[in-house]
Amino acid sequence: MYNAAGLAPTIEIFNSTYSQVFYFKMKLQTEDNASTWDIDIPRENITYNTDVAPIEEWFVKFRMHHGLNMFTTEGTLLDVLREPILQWELGEKISPERLDTVIPHVINITLSESPCANDVVVIALICNAEAQGVYVGITYSGFAYDKTKWFNMTNSLCPEQEDVCDGLSLVNIILTNHHLIVLTTMGLFISEDLCRPTGKILKFSNVSFCGFEMVRNLAIQSVFSVHVYKSLYISEYLFESISTVGDKTAQTFIILTWRRFRVSTCFYSYEPFRKWESCLPGRFYGRKRSSKRAIAFLIDYEQNTGIGIYRVQKKSVVAVLKIRKHKLTKKTKFPVFEFPNTHFLPYGMFFHPQTHFLYVYGNEVWLSSDGGNSFQLLISLENEKIIKTKTCVYTHSVAFVSDKGSIFFSKAGKNGFRVTDVEKTVVIPGSSSFLITGVLNNQTATAEPTMPNKVPFNRSFTSKQWFMHDFGTVNGKKWELKLDTCRYSIQEYNHIAKNIIKYLDLDTIYNFTFRVTPQYTAYPMFQMRLINLVIGNPLLLEVTTREYWDEIDSYILEFSVYNKFYKQGKSSIAVIVPEASCICDTSAFIVTLKTGCLYGKSIHYISPVPVTAELWLQKAPRDENGFLLLKELPVNYRPPSVHGIAIPLSDNFYNADPSKPRMRNYFKSSKASGFYKKCANKSSRAECNCTLAEKMSSLAALSDCTEKVLRMRYPVTKLPIHFNLKHSSSIKNLSFPYFVTITEVNQRTNWEVKGINETSGILKIRFYLTKMLHTTVYNPDSLLLNLYGSELFHFKVSTVPGISHCNLSDEFQIYVDDVPLAFPGQYLISALTALLIGSIIFVAFLVQLYDINIWDEVKHKFGRFNKVSPSLTSNTATATSA
């Protein structure tokens, strides 16, 4: 990254969910007599992820300070390691020389941007019959540099050994998050999943469905007549893609509409585009069956509806149809909207990205902010029509391009201007003005009201009650139309980005405050509402607002957002300054709210002894009383079962080592249970590649790596257990209204959890949830744990659904040591000891009873055995001598 201002900069990298500012010392370099600042930011300072996935492109803002002056510039930052399409070879590579031979036969081009990273673009060449085939290029810099890679995809779509694709030519191409969609004269082709690169050339599969053969045959006809209909070729297909970004609920759909030779066919499909449905409803709900032609069709992913423009009996209408299980129903969500001008010929429609502003364009441009229920006229054109549009997510800009080359510029959700061939304007203060369209005689003229709802019917106005402006051109143009300067500044108190995505859980409330301040105005705009708040899906969110004006006539809008129902979905909230000029840097904020689990939300067990990495690495850590805090588990350890210590039945191994024998593996049931996870198909523990974090983890999924656990002395009774609820920088105790379930991972039963300080209301809720979920439910406040067994206990704590969209859980382990002998060993030893003592007492009683001198008897007995007779000895010796 370079900047030639020569000043120490700050660099902000941000997108809709991430923002970080970097402060670096720069090295001044001199190259070719030009001074530049050079900086290298390690990738891991921004992201650690390396998996191939559709991720949002970052924006980069450089700020360089010098005294009181600030110099800024902006750019984009793309993670080329993760962008799916960049990991593939799209076909046979084309050399520059080969490309030069194709260019003369190009009659048009088509572009398709990556939904998440607009700098990544696929460009496709549409050629005449003399250059058959499919030729595409891919860039990751928005064509800012000459680094476009070109490919010939003909053999990828039609292998050389097949002759069914003779005359193959491109019609359109669309890049989605997971697939590259290619529409050709020989059919529709869907690529394999882009997020699973194979290192080989991208493969395609041909899609065929009922009704598509007619489209394909007509496409072939139009190719052969392309020399006659060159200007119609690119507009014969309306082929659109809309993709949501960044979460599990994101959906991509494709709409294919054919309108040519009085044929109207329309299909749509959801990812992975294997099943296609017609977007032509049988009839509009409540209407008779009538002939209709599909002009355009979109799917509103916020309200889960299908929006279609149809031509019915010389009128253009918009029908919003409900969708169930990805299929259109016959019921409309709103009454069918009919455009008042019968001469209006719609050409297409689109949603402005990340907003709920729906545009319909043709020889007029209409805007809807409520999903197709109502529309507002923005532009009316004479003898030309809008045929192309372009939007910018970052600046909220919208550009309309006509078939005559005119470009009309606006911003999302803002009112445009009306272009008509009027001559004079009659202004009546307090009522509608009138645009004079013709003069019938000296006393009568025809005119169009600018505000029909404020037309003063059956009233007369004297000459002093109205006046006239001459905006005509007959007597020479005496006026000009130009953009006003930016007269409003908008500020958000929490400094959020102009496009931001937030996740809204059931227990989450977001508060926003916006202030709009008039600038460069000749008169104060007292009590004038300056902000429009547009909610994409009002059925999903509950929004409360408060508005007021401060002492400097700034307009303040405060609003809070929270979930209305236990329902997952997505809705945009647009904060628009309608009076702001199009040249204002910021005239809108778009907040995208996804009702679902908050990113990074989790619960954590609070250990009575915090086991840090420093403590874990110690050989034998002890507390101030000399008690050993951690227990080092034996190799291939498994905890006891209900049948005893010697018969483990758990499937979890701890401190696993495949090269060593399994501990306590004596019985058939023990041998049939127990499976390695991290160490599966490994020959030694070293091959398990356990990291320090995995060795310290309490998760059952990582039990193979577990080496040490928290140690406690028997008995463990009334041990308080607490949990933290963590999200982003917020940490608080897990408490009511959350409820939890507690299970022992290894199916041990000799433990108990009790709750204290529970009110009668909480007890009733607990009883109800326990009955409904068929498991014991606990209030996480003030829980006490009793452990009646020995060795390892492994618990899993999970929250009960209904309070959060998240499935929150955590696990903790406790090793109970210094335990008395288990039953029946302890009782046997006690019984034998008692028997021995009793026997001794009984013998002593008998001795006392019969006055027996035990000591004399012992001496007498030992003396008798040890006494030697002299005569007997002597006789024996004499006999031997003889």
C-alpha cells in the first residue's frame, strides 16, 4: 500500500461486520525521485481464516495528518485466498494472440460481479457466428490493472467427443456465491461448487427442465438472425441473480425470462439450481383468468414473496405473490398495483443491494419502498427508455442508462426529478401546482396537477392568488437545471458504517440515534422532518421511534429495534435524508438486521479455580495449602460406568495414545465401546497433533487431547456452579429468563444438581419446561452440584430454546480424588475389623471367667517341648558306642 502525501497515516479496514484501525510507523522510500510511504500489514492481523468461502470485501480508508489538515483516500482490500472463483481455472487458457483473433467478432459483452466482492468480475464475450464458442475473462481488481485472465470454456461445456454443441454461443453469464451460471444457445449450464476447489478445470452440468426446450430453440433462431437483430440480441434475455451475504440463511436464486416473438416464459430456481419453477401464476387471487406476459420477476428474500411485472390487457401491473416451500402460491400479499400510464412499458426491475428499495424501469422509473404494495414515479421519459442500471453498495448510488445514451443519477430511496416537455407552471400557494401542456384559447388551457391530492376543486383564484413561472423553451431557454449543493449533514452517534449488518437475538435490543443538521440555508427549517425511516420487513421487527429538534434546529431521530416474534429472517432499515442532494457524501445509512444467533455469542462455565495456560503448563501446581490442583489422566483413560470403575462403557477416550493399550479394557462391553476422534486412524499420540488449546479444552469432541483436569478432594458437596453469557465485549452472568439442562457426557448417574432461592413463578416455569422437554430443566441462578462418585465427571450445560436463537452450550470436567474405598470393600474391611476386635474381647472374657493364667500356660507348653532328659541321652550314646 502506498500513499504519496508523506505523512504518518492511520489505516482503517472495515466492512459491514468488521472494523479495525491500524497505527504503523512508516518507512520513507525514494524511487524514481518520488517519495512514498510503504506498509506491510500481516494477514493474520486482519483475519486468520483461510477456508474458501464467499466473504465480504473490505474497504480501506487512509487518513494522513499534517498539522490541522487531514488528507484521506479510500480503496478496497480483497482476500484473494478465500474468494471462490479465483481458486479455479475456468477453461483452457487463452494467449493474448489468440484473444486478438476473437475480438473482431465480438458484438457485445456481459459482466457479472461477485456478490460479496465487486472487484471480482467475470467478463464474457458475445460473438457472432464466425467465432463460435464461449470466451470469458476474470479480474480481481475491477479491471484497474492489466491482469485479466482469459479462458475458452467451450470444451468445459461441451467435451470434444460430443457434437451436440455445434454452433455453441454465449447468451449470458452470472456469478453467484457458489456457482457460475452460463446460459448458451445449447442450454443452461451450472458449475460445480466454487467453494470446493479441486485444482482442476471447473466442471459444468447441463440443466434441462420442462419448457426450456422452447427457449433453447428460439435462442438458436435468434443467433442465426443476429446480423439482423444485433441491437436486440443482448436484451432478449432477462437473466438476474440476487444473493444475500454472510450467513446460513443466505439464499441465491436465478430468474430466466424469455420475451421474444410474442412468447413469454419465466423460470426461477434456488441454489443449487437443480429444480426450476414457473414464475407465471395461474391467476391473480380474486381475479379472473386472463392472458398475461411476464416482463420481469424477482424474489423478495426479506418478505419471502415473488414480485412479478406482467402485461395484462394493455396495462402493466405488479403482483406480489406469497412463496411457500420455494413455490409461488395463487394468493397475493397486496392488491395488484396497476401503473396509471397505459403507455408505460416496463423493461426490468431490481432491488437496490442490501436495501428494500424496489425500482421498476422502462420509459418511466418507479420506486417502491414497501415491497411492491405502492409505487412512486421518479422519472418520465419521452422517446427513450431505461435499459441498464448500475448500483454501488458503498455510496448507495443508482445510475440509469437509456437506449439513447442518457445517464440519470440518484441515490437509494431518494426522489428523482421528472423530465417532461412542459412550457409553463402555475403555482397556487397551499395547493397543487399545474404544468401547462397546451393552450386551447385565450381563456382556457390544459394542465397536469403536480399534487393530485391537493387539487382545489370547484374554486376560483384571482390574479393575486396565483403566479406563473416560465420554464418553457419556445421563446428561448431562460433557466437551467443543476444539482444543488449539499445542504445537510447526517451523523450517527455510535459511529456505525454506512452499510452495516447486525444480528438480532430474542433478548437483544439495538438503539440508534441519528442527527441531521441543515447547512448553508438562508432561512431556518423549523420543525421540518428531515429523515425517512424505511423498514424492509415490518412483520419481523418491532421498532419504536422518538423524534425531536434541538436548540440549533437539528432534527434528531432515535429508534430501538427488537424481535417481534420467535422467527428468523432478514430485514433492512434505511435511514434516508430525502431532501439531501445527490452530491452529498452521506445521505443514507443502511442497517441490515438478521434475526438469529448473534455472532460470537456463547456461555462459559466459571471454574472455582481458573485453569490458565500458565497454570496448566506447571508440572504439579498446588494451592496455598499444598493441595494438588490438576489431575494428570492416565493414557487411554475412560471414566467409570454404572457398573463400576473396572467396567468403563464411555465412547470417549481421554489422553489418547493409539500406540498404547486401552486402560481397563477387560470385559466384552468395554472392548465394544470407546472410539478415537482426533486420534482416529493415527498410530501414535504425536500424530494426533493436539494443540495446547485442544489439550486444555473441556469439549467431548476433543477428549482425545485432554491430559489434565481440575482436581477436587472427596466429598464434593454443594459446589456452586455459575456461567457467563458473552457477546462481543459484553459479559454478564447467565440468569433468568434463561434455563439450562445439565447432562453427564459419559452417562454417569451418581451426581445431583439443586437450585436455591427459586420463586414460585420460576418453579412453575421449570415444571412446565421439564414436562415439555422430557428432561430436567434448571434456573442457572444459584445452582449447587453434589458428586457422589470418584474420578472424572464430565458435564455439558445447554440453554433451553425459546430465549435465544442460539444453541448455547459449554462443558466442564472435575476429577474427584482421595475417595474412600467403594462398596463393598469399605464395608468388608469394617466388618472384619469389628469381628477381630470382638473375638479378642470374647477370648479375654473367657480367660477372666475361668481364671486362666495365659502366660504360665504358654511357658509351661514351651518349656515341655524344650526340656532335654539326661538319662535318655546317656543311654543313647552308650548304645551307639557299642
